[in-house]
Amino acid sequence: MSKLTEWAFRNRSAVVLLIIMALGLGAISYARLPMEFLPKMDQPSVAVTVLAPGYDAKSVEKQVTGPIEEAVQFTKGKSDMFSTTGDGYASIQIAFGSKANMKEAKAEIERSVANVQLPSGVMKPFVVQFDTSMIPISWVVVTFDQTMTDAEKEARIKEIETEIKKADGAGQVSVSGRVAPQITITPDPAKLSSKGLTVQAIMGLLQSRGVSASIGEQNIDGSAGNVNVVASINDLGTLRKLPLAEGVTLSDVATVEMAKKQESIGRMNGKDTIMLTVSKAADANAVTVGKSVQDIVDQLNANHKDIEASILISTSDMVVDSVNSMMQEVLMGALFATIVILVFMRNFRATLITIISIPLSLGITLYLLQISGVSLNIITLGGVAVAVGRLVDDSIVVIENIYRRLQKESFNFKLVIDATKEVSTAITSSTLVTVAVFLPMALLRGSLQALLLPFALTVGYSLLASLLVALTVVPILSAVLLRNTKAVEHKGSPRFAAFLGWNLKHKWVPLLIAVVLFVGSIGAYIGLPKGAIDSSSADMLNVTLEYPSDTTVEKVLDNGKKLEQYLIGNQSVDKEFMQYGNSSDNAKYGSVSSPTVVTFMVFVKEGADADKLMSDIKAQQSSLDNGDIQASASSLMSDSSGSSVFVDVVGDNLDDLSTAAASLMTEIKTVDNVLKVSSNQEQKKTVYTFDIDPLKARGQDVAMQLQALLNPMPIGTLNIDGHDSSVILQPTIKPETEQNLKELTVMTDNGPTPIAQVAKLVKSEEPSMYYHKDGKPYVRITAVADPKKLSVVGADIKKKADSLKVPDGVKLIVGGASVDQSGDFADLGVTALISILIVYLIMVLTFKTLRAPLAILFSLPLAAIGAVIGLIIGNVTPDFTAAFGGLMLVGIVVTNAIVLIDRVKQNEKTMSIREALIEAATTRMRPIVMTAVATICAMLPLIFGSHESGSIVSQSLAIVVIGGLTAATLLTLIIVPCIYELFFFLKSRKQRRNATQTAKQQAANVAVQN
């Protein structure tokens, strides 16, 4: 690398031009880089969601879920298949291996599902393959003036939808919560009976009434012309006059009215709203789309006084906030580094030279990210924020060595080049090992790799750029700015030299202390509970209010509105959004839920205590008819399992599954820090089944009649006032007791017949939810754990499951957040081991020996001591981001030891090992401490700053890095020299004996001469 410095001096003009180009390209790249919330990630799964209004869970399981599972079970690359079935909906999740082609997998599933014959009234299935590009850019909510009619609202909604679709870079725009016009036909049973008619006559009323057909071309009046037939019903008056029988019209036996249909309900701060979900086009810039949508919303508010539109959530704002946060941290880091260098070197020019490496390195990094196809997102921005502390390290070592030489020698270009050469091997090796730590990111699995690889590339590019700057730009600027510098010679601390000498003579003392500290820190870490990913800075909460499956819709909504009023009046709540019901728009994104669940998005006011707010919300349970309330920090990055531990009870015999599940739930309830235990079999619903005698009636005919008698039934569509309106046949009977069901009358071949004569009514308790794994039923037990005690709870539940005796053929599979966390920790552990081996290989190639690099690696246990102490002092629960910080330490910590041992190797050419160690430690102590303090100070904003909840850049990561680097810096200057001399003990002892004998001989010679 020294030749690079010589080349730079020979081509100083070119280097100046390259500096300008690097800054310019960085600015251009920053403007052109696509801005995203998250990097592109394909989830290796496909979801099939189906809405089946009016169908109970068991019917959906048999008639919808089962056939779809059979159709997709042999999909190529499928690894697992899970399904959830509830009243009115089904959700099938098909998981694939990491090597599967997800586009082909989705296409194959779409073909398979399209061939499934589903019952009438069941909506066409939605097939969704998830990736991060599907995360919407903006959620726009609109409330209307109460004086507006439904027709005016619908017209305004269409206008708003059209305008938002014009947003620069906007992709799909979906609307939920809109009210659609609906025509209801309510039969009068008495009038039907008096006319001798049945409901079936009304069901076929619209058949063949509406038509638009082409008869063909005919020769009319000597010229060719087309003949068409059109029949349409465009008003309620015509519909009411339609004949059912001779002399009987629809209005004679039924009431025809215009009504409203609302698939799902959305309310913003107590007002009914519609929500528009805006996604971006494939290659669009998220920030550009977000700003364009905001401009359109502002314009809509200005132009229309009868609406109030606002952005509920904007991921583009999150990206902007991350950019601003990064810039703030970069500037703060640069400021801290400047102060540190100025304090140590007491020279403004030298400080200025070093600080120039930050904008140059960032410019080169941004350009490399652009040509690599990496977007600017919260992961890559986090990488820049983390790397800022290391950007000046190489430059500090170079400028410090040049400055130190200038204190002893007169200035010339050769001195600058030689001073740079002296440390070029050390800084090159230290930078490469730091970059090498991130290379194994490519070996991680699935979404973890997609998250961390852009981070690794960002850090790697930044550090390589800083190395290039340190070897070329810094020497040239030093030659210009330090030409006439007069500096007082800096000498190493004699006290530290004496202290290190004593430690080298009594190695067992520092080594024993280090071993005790290391063993103690490992024990402390093992004893610390491992938490879920840090959500301490969350400013949004997810709240769910859930009731038993037999609760009426009216009761669910009434209590939902009560909780809504509490949230509106809470001083810690900025705004809230309530949502209820399933809609086709949500189902397109794979989102379906139980009809007894109300969900809330709660936005926490800045500075409010989110944990206290969650506790206060849960405390409202008693005033809401004991509906179950769950509140958790929300993040677009967080895993869906949150802090829940699942145990799946799998087998062929459902009775055995239920028995095993009941026993395990009893055991789990005794585990500490388990907040709630539930099972998918706990909630049951009363099901009344008519067992038809096939000798007395046709089952299908009876089912169709009961469907029409007891449930709303669509029978067609009419175009009224330019809008398509569905025509719904309302139920004629609303049974309130079991006896009312037994008194129903149906048509058979023998005419009107009481249903009790052709069927037996069976009452049973059935689960309101059905779960399948690979097509077979299973029981899922869910334990909600204290997020800070997740690892402990997961381990305890695993022990309970392993020790439980279960019937033959039954298996217990523990999963959920704790298992995902363990897998992520294990992956990072393997990555760390591979990184250490790569680091060791690079150092062996650098020093051309096995023992010296091995001594350097002993700085890693020293870092572990500081990392654990930092977590304990900061009272931070170790989570995934803390573990990732530990991985980063592998590269950061060894750099100090490399700088030290590199000097030792240079000294050994003219000194003994012990003398070389003492001289190297005293000489390199200043740059080692400077780089460490600069890195630590630059990372301080990460501790006190605010980051997107769930991001890998968090307080715990910063605490681990700062604690580990602090301890490693202090101990490296003592322990690594002791280890190094221990590895070369025989050679060092021989040198000391020879030195002693030489000293004695010289003393004897002096005595003889005297």
C-alpha cells in the first residue's frame, strides 16, 4: 500500500482533481440514490386469503380451507403450510425454502387455487407474495362533513382517489371504509303465503331480466345494420313492479329499499373515515412519492372545505427522519472527533487534515452504494451512522505518526512518505479485518441476510474509502499544511512504561485478573435475560380489543367505541385510528381477522411514557365487559410474533391433541413472566346442525332454502343513478331460540314441510378457529411473555414441553419469538466465528507468523468484559441489536492491537522483545487512545438519539460497542503485550539473559579499567 502513497505524491494535481470528483460524485449519488424505508426483501412465503361472509368457521374449514390446501400441497419448493380458519375467512400461509423462486411459486399457487370450486357467496381468493416493496408509502385518512349525502361522499372519494393516483411515482392505491349503495328486498312471509309463493320465487327474480346482447348484422332498408337487445332496470320503481306470478308484483309481497353496505369500519379520533393506502411504483423514490402525496393532500384540503384529509403514517417521513438523524449524528461525530484530535495534538492544521477524511469517505461511499444498486434506507443510513466513528481512525494514525516524526526531524516530502509507510501496513490490516468481519453476512439466512448485507456493504465501503483517503489525501495535505509547523516533541509516559514493565515481569497478575473478569462477564451475560428487539423509542402502539366468538357485532363495536373515547381523552395520546371488520382491500394484502376483534393504531405524544400508556390501556379491560386488551409497541420492522412463544401440538387424533394441550397449558401458567396463556381451542361457539334424512328431503335444496331464510343473500346487481348496487334478499326469519329453529318450514317434494319432520337438530360446541399444519389439524398454545424476559420464558416453556408426557403420535413444537431470536443469535454466533477466522487469516498474511496474530485475538475477550459491564450499567436487556454490536466489536477492537503489534515488529529489528513492547506501547498509546476516544465519542449520539423502533441501530448496539471498545483499549495496552511476550517466552528470556550478561561484562570491564 506504500506505493499508493508514492503514486499520490507523484500525481498531486490528479489527487486534487480526484478529491473534487469524489465530493461531486457523492453529492450527485445522494440525489440519485433511491430512498426506501427498508431494503428489498422477498419473504419466502405466499399467503392465500379468502373471505366467506356468513359462513361459520367449521363450514369454511371443510368447504374452503381444505380444498385449497389439497390444491397447493404439492407446490414445488414448499417446506411448510399453515392455515387459520375463522368465522367468515380463511388464511393459508405456504412457506418455501430460501432458494425457491418466489415469482414461480406464486404463479403456480395462483393456477392451483383458480381450479378450486368454492361455495356460492365465497369471494375469489387473494394470492399474495410479500416483500418490503409492498410496504405502503402513505396511509391517507379522510373525514367528511356530516351534511354530505352518501352520493356526494362517493363522488368525492373517487375524485380524491383519482388525484392521489396522479402523485409522482405512485403505484397501487386502495380504498377501505367506503360505503357502497345496496338494494335490500325484505319478504313478508304472511303475504308470500297468501299468494301461494315461496322465497325461491324472489331468488330467481332478476334472472334474465337484465341483458345486453348483439343479434348480429341484418340488411335493413337496403343497407347493413346491427341489431342489439338491451334490457335494464335503472330505478327502484321498475324493480318493485317486476312480476313474480300472475297478477303478483314484487312490491305486493316484499319491501324494496335503498340501504348502505360497509365492508369495514375506520374511525379517526371518533369520526368515520375512509383510508387510502398508497404504494409506490417499482423504481420510484419513496421520499418523492411521499412528498407528492402530501402536496396533493394539502391541495385537497385547500380546495374542498367539506373534507379533512391527513397522512396517518408516512414511511417516506421515516426515511427523511432517518436521513436527518444520520446527518445530525455525522456532524456530532465529526465535532467530537475534531475536539478529541485537537485536545491530543494541540494543532489546528493537523486536526483539519484528519477531519477532511469524513466528507471524502462519505462521498465515495454514496457513489459505491449507487453503482452497487443499494438504496438509501434506514439500514444503510444506520451503517453510515455506525461507521462515522471509524472514518477518522486511519487518518488519525497517519497524521499522528507524521506529526510525531516532525517533532524530531526537519520537514521534507520523504519524511511524510516514510511516516505514512511506517503505519500503512497496520492501518491497511486493521481496516481489512474490520471489513472482513462483515463478509460472512452473505452466509446468513433469508430476511436476516437481506437486512444486514446492505448494512455490511455500507460499513465496508466507508472504511475502505477512509483507508484510501488516509494513504493518499492525508499525506499530501500534511505536506502542504504542516510544512512550517513547529511542534514540541511528544514523549511517551515514563510512568506508563514503568507500569507496563512491572506487568511484563509479573504476567500472572494481569492475566489472572483478565481471566477472572472475562469469566465473570460471561457468567453475567448468560444470567442476563435476552429481550426482543429494542422498542424503547416506539412512538406508535398496536392495541387490540378481542371478545369471545359468540359475542354480537353490536356489542363488539359499542365497546370498541368506548375504548376509542378513552384513547381520545388520554393526555399521552396524540391521535388514534380504529379499524373493524374484513375488507377485500385488506385481504389483498393478506390481512384478515376475527369479526370479534377491534384494532387501534395509537400514536404516542412526544415525551410521553409509552410503557405507562400501555398499562393504562390494559387497565380499561374491566370497564369493557372484560374484553381482552393487548397493547404492544408497533414497528414496520418488528416480527409479527412480537414477544409471544408458540407451542404447536401436532398429531392425527384431535382428542389426544386436546388432552396434551390442556396439560401443557396448565404447566405453562406456572412459568414466571408469562403474561397470558391461550389456545385456539379455548374459544368455542355454539353450532346448530340440521341432520337431514336423505329419504325425506334433498340436503342441497334444504341448505339453499335455509341460507335464504336465515341470511342476507345476494341475488344480482342493478345500475342505479350510474352506480352498480348489489341486490340483497333479506332473511325472512330471525330465530331467537332453539325452538324457533325447529319450527322452520321448508319446501320438499311433498310441498311445505316442517323441518323437524325431515331433519334432526343437533346442538354442539365447536371451536371458533381452526388451525392446520400441512393439512392436518393442530392445537396452538400462545404464551405472551414479558419482552425483557423473552429468552428465559422461551427456555422454561421448552423445558416444560420436553418433560411433559404426551400420548403416542403427538408432538410438541415450540416456536415463536424466542425461537426466532435463538435462531438469529445462533446465526450471528456462527457469523462471529467465521469472522474471527477471516480476521486471523488476514493478520497471519500481514505479519507472516501465527503467534503474533494470536496474541492480537486476545483483545476480543477483553472487549466482551466491557460490553457486558456496559449492558449492566446501562440497565439494557441484551437483544439482537446488542449481539450485532458484539459482532461489530470483532473488527473494531483488534485494530488497536494491530497498531500496537505492528510497531513491536518494527522495533524487534533493533530491540529485544520486552524493549520493543514497552517502546511500542508508549509510542502508540496516543494514536490508540485517540482513535478509541474518537470512535466512542462519535457513537454517543446513538445512545441519546432516537431511532426507528425495531431498527438494528439502537441504544443497546451503541452501549455494547462503546463498553467493549473502552475496556479493550485500556486492557489491550497491558494484556496484549503480556500475551505476546508469553508466546515468545524462550526468545525473550534468552534476550534478557544476554542483556544481563552483557551488562555484567560491561560493568566488569569498567571496574578493571578503573
